[in-house]
Amino acid sequence: MELVIYGEPVPQGRPRFANGHAYEPQRSKNYKLLVRFWVTQHLKKLDAFKPFKIPVKVDLTFHMGIPSSWAKEKRIRAMNGQIRPSSRPDIDNLVKSVLDSCNGLLWVDDCIITDLSARKRYTGELARVEIKITEVH
């Protein structure tokens, strides 16, 4: 299965604490809602999809927007893959955000993911996350 989540990828934020309670940062919450929206839209096209219960391999490609402050030549090099996004956000936090958002929709729980690959790239197109899921036999 392959699907795309449109929008600038947002990392899982660190929990914040106030009045003795932990809460998730609003930006992370909003992104998780966006991911769930796009996943739901994709699943509507499939007939009677049930979340994976067997081991799966997940491949994630995070297409990050190119900073608008960059010069034209640098932007072109980024689009051609000569410059990779090696600054924040951290890839592990991006992964956590997407995987947690898909619990109950694409898989019963992300603990069934046995193989995982992820990469960050710049894009001159719409920022997005491409997800590819395959069953592990």
C-alpha cells in the first residue's frame, strides 16, 4: 500500500507540563489530525480495508520545503538532491509523529512494524510524506 500525506512534516513534540499534567504541544496535535485526515481520505478509496495486524515494513520519505531565504542556485541544488536536509527537525521525531498518527487506521498498533526505513529530502513541489507499507512474510 502506498499513500501520501500532504503538508509540511511536523515532528513529535516533547510533552509539556503544567499544573501537574502533561500535554502534547498544539502544533504536534494539529499535524497528527492532518495525517489522520489524509490517511482516512486514502482508505475511503479502498473497499473494506482493515488495519494491518501482521508484521509490516514501513518506508517513509519526508519531502521538506526548501527555505525561501535560500538563493536560487542553492534552491536548485537542493531540488536536485545535491543538498539534503541535515538540520532540524530530527528524522526520528518526524517518524514518531507519523507512525503514532496511523495507529488504528493503517495498523492496529505501530508495534507490528518490524522493518522501518526513513529519509528526508528537499522538494520544490508540495511538502509531504510518502508512505509505503508492505507485509512481512
